[in-house]
Amino acid sequence: MPEQFGVSGNPRGKKKQEIELYLHLPFCVKKCAYCDFLSFPSGAEAQDAYVEALKGEIRDYFAEMEEKDRTEYRLRSVFIGGGTPSLLPADQIAGILAEIRRVLPGTVSVEGSCEITIEANPGTLNLQKLTLYRDSGINRISIGCQSADDGELEVLGRIHSFADFRESFSLAREAGFENINVDLMSGLPGQTLQGWEKTLRTVAEYGPEHISAYSLILEEGTPLFRRYAGKDAKDAVPPLPDEEVEREMYQRTEEILREYGLCRYEISNYAKPGYESLHNIGYWNGTLYKGFGLGAASLLPGSGLSFGGRTEGTGEIRLRVRNTEDLDRYLDSPSSCGRVEERLTKKDQMAEFMILGFRMIRGISLLEFRERFDRDLEDVYGSVLQKQQKDGLVERRGGNLRLTARGLDLANLVMEEYL
């Protein structure tokens, strides 16, 4: 029987535990020049077979649980990622959500509190598709714009123009979406500080509730990596911004987005009050999640771990599980293609709690650390914290520990101390 949420049950009278679901749809029109995600172009026949396999995986997973166990937790969020999920026909997306609704009655609905997000690319949306998304329970859409400059989009290998983004955003509003995220990227080839500022202001003027602003990372094996990190990188045109310009981009992002009411709540994420991504916060807070689909990752209870993931003694573990990345194998046996990649001990979980928690601007709750691990944070990391506080990297604010402005600039160095 696969590792599952709720197998060990939840004592009566206790608050329902929260979980998150991730659904991976790997298909795209074409691979972008910077992308190293598990994604690829494919025909309709393969997509149809994949959707059926995905629904079968969902059905089989929850079939192992008794009905009473399914009611002992609350589905916090569903995230449909890829790839380009919006490439598929909308009725297939609706069918996947209907399967979740069938196995977890009352969790996926237009009126429900569960946050349901779909990733979408400009050029793959129309009003009919967006309306069906809303009717099927999707209440948040994340649009991959990346830049307001068509030249930068071309260098990235994107399939769309900024005009396509404008149309997609307008259609999403027309379809009734009141929670829209826009993905943007800085540090692009040929991008100037002024160009980045223009992209930020141009997109923010449309009034999205959330913006994710990431810096380009050259991933090994991608066309951009070969172009800019290979032996001829020094001659690559257009050039990448230098480190000083990238630092200025990083600083200006928060300053500009604040003008539009978008507050930074995580290192790379900005939202209007009340529109912070529940799904992403769950990842950073250590909420258990189950991934379905090709290559999907899960964080599941291990031996002796209660459903909610609270540690109540020593030696308890969580499991990091990942599905196969072999499409043929997944289509053949979607319900039995996962493997345990890592067993997280209590020590591992505490370190991860610190590293992920410091990504949040509000920082780490001392009380939550105590409740989750039955130890005071200072007893575990006292010497490290004292040094980081002395160096001006970490500060205590109320019942939280958080990174200072300097600590945010040096976040990777701060987090290394907990590995």
C-alpha cells in the first residue's frame, strides 16, 4: 500500500490537518531556452492517455483510504503545474478536478475555501477555456509573462508576445478571476535596470493580486546555459547584466511593487494583502503534500509520524517521494511508479524548517518550532543564531526570528549554516 495521508488516522476532537496536492502536466508547445523542468511537446493522443493515467493515479491513491480517514483532514490547496497545463483542452482539466471531487467530496468547488491554481501561458488561453476553469473550481491563475519586452521574450524562447499577455490577462478578468499571479524574470540577456523597472511598472499597472519575480538561473543542459556558461560565453550577445546591476534589480523590485500595493512576503513573491499564495506558503511551512503525475514530488508521513506531520518523539521521519520521469513507465503503472528519494529524520526536518522558514519575510515562529519538534529553537541552534544576530543577519521580532535586510541579501549564506 502506498504511503498516504491519514493512514495512521487522526484522534477525535483534534483539529483537521491540512494537506496540499500538486498535479503535474508536462506538455508544452516547445521548450523554452532556459527551462530545465520536466516538460516536452506531445500530440493529443499522448496527452489523452496521460490524463487518464493521472486520474487513475488519483483514484487508486485515495481508494486505499477508508472514507472516515478522508474526512479527517482539510485540503488546503491544489496546484496544477507543468509544462503548460493551459495547453490541454479545458474539459480535461475539469475532468481531473472532478476526480478529486469524487474521492474527496466537498473539497473542490467554486464556493470552497481550497485554493486551486492553474499555470497558464499567454497564447494558450481563450474565454471559453477560462470560463470552464472557473466553473470547475479553479479560483487562481498564474500567467507566465516573464517580460514586457518582446526582444527579451524572444531570447528566452517564449511562444508569446507581450500583447498576448495583455489579452490573456484581460480574458482572465472577464472570466471572473479575481486572484491572478504574474511570473516575471530579471537578469535576462540584454536586460537593463531601466528595462526591468519598465517591465515591473507595466505589469503592475494591470493590477494583478500577486507577482512572482525571479532572477534567471542558467541551468546546465539548457540552450541559454550553453550560450552563456560555455567556453564562448564571454562573446555571447546580448550580454547578461553584471552582478551590480542584478543587485539593483533585486532592490528596485520591492521598492516599485510596494508602490502598487504588492507587499513582499517571501524572497521572490509579492502580493496584495490577503492574496499570498496558500500553496507556496504550505511548502515553506512544511505542510505535507502529495504530487500526482510524471516526476511529481511528495512529502509524506513516514513510520510513526502522525497524519499532520507533528513529531511526538525521537526517530520519526518524513518521506520525500518522487514519481518516475519515464513517460512510458508512468502510463503503464501510474499508481506504482514512485520511489523514496529521502528519509527526513527529525534533525533533517528541523534544518528544513529553518531554511524554508527564513524564505518568508515574517520569518520563523518560535512557538511553531516548539510545537512541531518539542524543543526550543534556541536549544537546537543557539550558537548559530547568536553569531548571525551579531553579524546583523537575523533579528527577533515578537515571537518570530527573521532575516534582516542584510540577511535577505545574503540569504543563501545564512541558510547554509543549517545544512
